[in-house]
Amino acid sequence: MQKDIKPTLQTQAIWSGESKPFANNASITPIYNAVTFAYDSVEQWQAVGSGEQPGYLYSRSSNPTVALFEQKMQILEGAQAATAFASGMAAISNTLMALLTPGDKVISITDCYGGTAKLFSHYLPRLNIVVETYPSDCQDELIEAIGKGCKLVYLETPTNPLLKLLDIKLISQACIKANAILVVDNTLASPINQKPLELGADIVVHSATKYISGHSDVIGGIACGAKTLIDTIYAYRDITGACLDPNAAYQLIRGLKTLPLRVTQHNENALKLSQFLLQHPKVATVNYPGLIEHPHHQLAKSQMSGYGGLFSFTLKTEDFDQVKTFLNNLNFAHLAASLGSVDTLIGPPSVTSHAEFDREQREQMGIFDNLIRCAAGIEDADDLIQDFEQALALLPND
Ligand SMILES: *Cc1c(COP(=O)(O)O)cnc(C)c1O
């Protein structure tokens, strides 16, 4: 008899959910573009409809290719259940809308992803849902606020673009006492670097568009967590219709298979570039949790198994023309939004993600004009370092 083996994440990314043969013994999952699924008899159709027999009815509700993506993510995050969405924002907004009702209170941080921050500042208050946000430096105040009661706590760690960390385990303990649901956006870390559910979170959400896809060629999202909560979120998704397309699901499954390999290289490249920048005379500060100089490095070591591909840094000069000179002269980096792609992506948050704020507001958030955010790709680290070095050399010495 075959002996059971407990596989690591690297093996699970490839094999999880794929143990049964696919139709016609295909070795990879077919893309089921079918909108509807036909049955031999009304009785059989009814049996599937009532849940007596496994099967599919209509692809807005469930689809075999999408289900395989959900199953793989569920295993990688160590969750009881998962439900996939058309985008990260669909996953986040449907999760919040499914779990909250008028009169509820949400506690979160001020530096959430822009779209999420807009839900907090604009759309949830319209439904009489109170949202209280705290700067990620103010973890003690955040925990104190949770103690006063709330329905849901929403976190991102590390934060973007300043790479601050919050202590998921500590905050989850406060949530248990307050009977609050803890949701963590794990997009920046990916399940390879951080497992929020093991640290006490109830739900993990992802923009699968980033590391899970890995190639900047597909938009998707997912929520993973306890079955009762995911069932509620799924029921809402079924009605809002924010489902993932089967072709996109296929691309995400394909991306997942190399996720552990890619993330290892993203981690290494971000660390090497950060270390290079930290000692460079034209660089003032570097934000990367993998640096021993990072204020939350000890926490990063305890709650993450890798530090991710995203980092940010400020040049010594405050002259934005010099920021432009540096960026415009890089060979191996796209000047582009997003992160988690095989190619390095870089840009100045002051004129991109944070362009809607005026300078004073930005500076209050710690977003100075000379801040540069970089999502390291999986190129050779030494090539990236040489490229940064030649572009920095074009800036005048002070
Ligand atoms: C990109 C991103 C999102 C939004 O995801 P989309 O797939 O673009 O909708 C949410 N959270 C974080 C942290 C992100 O980086």
C-alpha cells in the first residue's frame, strides 16, 4: 500500500487538488468555459441542485476550473474554505458587505490599499457602518479601541508603501476577547511568506492579481477562512456576481505552481537591493522588514517566513527632478503600478498611488516626494543592483 506523505508548500502548490485524473486523463486542469451543466435526467439535475450529489449548475455560482483554484488556495493558506472573486477589490468589498450590517463598527489602519481605504472613508459610512482607523505605528491605540468593542478588524501587514508591520497574533487575541472577526489582506506577503490564519486571523483576502498570478497578466481575488464565514461571503458573491472567470482561474492555477519558487527569488532580490541601497551615499532611508535595521524586524522574523518582494526608499535629495532622472534611466524596471510580477516594477508613490492627496497630507502619511517604491522582480539580483548603481551615479553628488 502507498504510504501517505505530508507535502511541503512547494509540492502542494503543484499537486494539491489535482490527485484525481481530469477529463480524458489530461495532466493539467481543463478550462471549463461552460456557463451551464447538462444532466441525463431531471432526477439527476435535482440531486445536484439540492446538494445530494456533487456537481455544477451555473458558472456564476460555481465552476470546476474556479473550484480547483479555490481548493489550491484553501490548502496553501491552511483554511477550511475559500471563495474566488473577479479581483482583489471584489474579494475585499464582498467580504466586508457580506459580514457587516448597519450599526456595526470596523477598526482598521490608515494606510490600507487605496481601494480599501475608499470603502472605509466613503461606501461603508453611507450604510451607517462606522469605520475607525489608526496609523499602523499606533498598534497600542488600535488594540485599546478593539477592547471597546467592534464587529470586524481589518489589517494589512506589511503595509504599502512604507512596509510597517502589525502583530497579527497580538491583535487576534484582542479580537477574540471582543468577539470581533479579524480579516487580513495577505497580498504583499503571499501564503509562502505569511500564514495569517495560523496566527489567529479568521479570514485572509488576496489580490490574486499580484504574487499569485505572478506575471501581471490576470486580475483575480480570493477570500479564505473558516467555513461558516466563507459560506456567508460565498452566498453574497453568488448574488453580486463578482465571480472569477474560468480562464482567469486557469492562469492563477498556473501561477500558483511556481509561487514558492518565485517568492523565494522576490525575497532574495528585495533583500539584496535593500542592503545595497542602505549603504549607498545618495540614499537616505530604506524600508524593508528583512533588514536588521528595520524597526519591526524582530516581529517580521517571528510572524513571516520570508520578507517579501516589496521595499521602498528615499533619496537624500528632495529634488523631484532627480527622482525622475533615477527612475527614467533604469534598464530592468518598468515604471508601473502593481507588484508581485516577474519583472521589477518601480515608481514614486507621491505622483502615483498617493497623487490624490496634497503634499501636506502626504507628508503626514510619511509619503515624501523623494520616496520610491520598488516591487523587485525575479531577475538576477546582481543585474538589478548594477542597474540601480548606474542610475544613481547619474545624480549629482552633494
Ligand atoms: C492590488 C491590491 C488590492 C486590489 O486588488 P485588485 O486585484 O487590483 O482588485 C488590494 N490589496 C492590496 C494590498 C493590493 O496590493
